[in-house]
Amino acid sequence: MTTDARSSDHNILRVTRNKRLLLLALAVTAAGLSYGAYWWEVGRLRVETHNAFVAGNLVPVTAQVSGVITDVRAEETQYVNEGDLVITLDANEAAAALGQARGHLGETVRRIAALFITKRQLAERLEARTARLDVIRHDMTRYQYVAPHGAVAKQIVQNAQDQLRALEADVREAQAEVDALDAQVGRTTVMEHPAVELAKHQFIEAHLRYARQQIRAPVAGYVAKRKGQVGDRVAPGVTLMTIVPLEHLWVEANLRETELERVRPGQPALVHVDLYGRRYTYHGTVEGVVPGAGSVFATLPPDNATGNFIHIVQRIPVRISLLREELLEQPIRPGLSTVTQIDVRESGQSIWSSLTNTSTEEYHTDLYAEELQKAEILAQETMQKNVPIP
């Protein structure tokens, strides 16, 4: 090959290489410009994080009394309504204790009613003795008036004086007995007497222990982490299962502290759950910023005063609500990973404000109030049955 041919090939290669480098530079420049444009139009106006997870209320179902499990009525993944029976404990001991409390309440009502009756009897006795004392006093007044004239013997006057002193002592004794009973029952009634109130609430407590041998769902939701087994002896406070209401969930996005400057409650957010990917978008709203980094709530919080300090960017949880309608359309579960974007173009509300509320059903239950009302009714019935008929 001649020198001219080799030189021509080298020039062609150099031109081709330069064209490719130029195209690559143009592509990189275009990509940079595109990213810059995207960042200017969109990116700088949104805060995005992959460190975000679906959260929800995990309502524990715990035993409130001790007992042996005899029946399990709910299993994982099942839906239960508020008040549904989920676990039954052996109620024999509680039934016996309830019977004792019922008997004690009835006996107390009868005993206090007898005190009221005795008080009335003593009051009648006091009135009778007071009447006899008045008669003797009148006689004594007449005797003292006519005695100087010899119309009444001295012996009669002396006997009247002795009888007067005896009756005065009887009246004081009767008055003391009335006062003693009045100290026990005064300014109250049979139903309102402290002893009856004490026995009544002991009955209510026994009835609550008996009623809570049947463990019911405090809220509606899906059962998870069922732990109770037939034959297990449980103690108060032991968690037997968890109920998860899936109609009310939110996202907990852990943002870097350097990204929080413009994040405010009320700003809109877009959420993509890994379960559905980009096929479905959840629309949320920033409800509030948690008042502290996760590290300060840890079991062993950091102690930066030891001298071994390393500057690490902290993450602050931000709570983002989700629409109930979208949750029903595309159900998700607590713990799922998400990609969350917060639109910070809107000013939102004050950083001191919070949009969270406790209006949904899992924040309140009337289950235990109904138990107390039923116990009150049964206690009143027991009391009425044992009040003596006048």
C-alpha cells in the first residue's frame, strides 16, 4: 500500500471518529439540557424519595382477663366487623365469681334496707318516750304548784321527780340510738348507700370479667398475626391477634433534612406503590411533618456528646394521606414500598399545622361502653329484687 493510500485511510478514520465524538457530545449535551429543562420545569418543584412506605393502624386484640382459650373464631386474612366474637375463654371461674358478687349485692341491699327500717322503729320509740316525758313534765308542773298548799303528798311529788329523771334518760338513750343509725344511713337512700354502691361496683367488675371471657373485635378490619391457640392460658395484656383496617392508610415518607425546607402540610403528592408500579398513581396530601428524626425515638438514641460524632444527614418522616376511594379501587397493605413525589410549588399551610384527624372508625369503639351499660342494668335489677316491699 502506498503512502498516499495509508494517509487517505487515516483521514477517513479520523473524520469518522470526530463525527462520532461530535454525535456523542451532542447527545450528552442534549441529555444535559433535557435534564436541566426537566429539573427547571419539574424536578426543582418536587421532592421525590424512594424511602417511603405504606402505613396504617394496626389494632391489637388483647386479653383483658386471664383464662384458657376454648374457641378461636377468626383466622388471618378474614374480615371481621366491630363487635364480632373472635376468641372465647373458659368462663367457669368468672361465672362463679359473678354469682358470689350477685349474692353479696343482694345481701347488702337487704342489710341496708333493714337499717332504714330499724331507724324508723327507733324514731317511733323516741317519739313515744318523748310523749311520756311530756306527760310527766306537765304533771310535775301541777304538783309543784299545789304542793305548798298540801293538796299533793310529798311522796307523790318525789315519785314524779324520779320518773321524770328516768324518762329523760330513756329519751337520751333513744336519741343516741337514732343518731347512731343516722350516722350510717343519714342523707342517703338504700340504693345510694355507700355499702350498696361498693357491692354494686364489685358486681359490675365481676360481670365485666365474665363478659370479657368473650374477646370481640374492637374495630372492623382484616385479621393478621393470629397468635392465640386453643388450650393456651392467656393473661391480661397478651396480644392474640391484630386487626388492620385497610380503608384508611397513609404513606410515611422519610425525607432528608436537606429536602424539607419547602415541604408543608397541604401540599399535593403523587405515590406509586411497587405492587402496581407506574401503572397506577395514588393521589395524596401532606398531613404533617413528624416532630423529630427517627433516631431520637429509637431504643438507644444517639449521644453526640461522646466525641465520636459523625455528621450524617438525618431523615424526617412526613405523613401523606391517601384517598379512601383509590384505596378501595386498588387495595394495598401496610409496609409496601412506594416512590413518593411531593409538589412543593404550592405554599401549603404553616409548618406548625397538621391535617391529621381521628374521625375514622378505628379511632373509637363503643364495645366496652356497651359492656358497662349492660352490667349497670343487671346490677340495678339485682338491687330492685332485694329491696323489701313497704
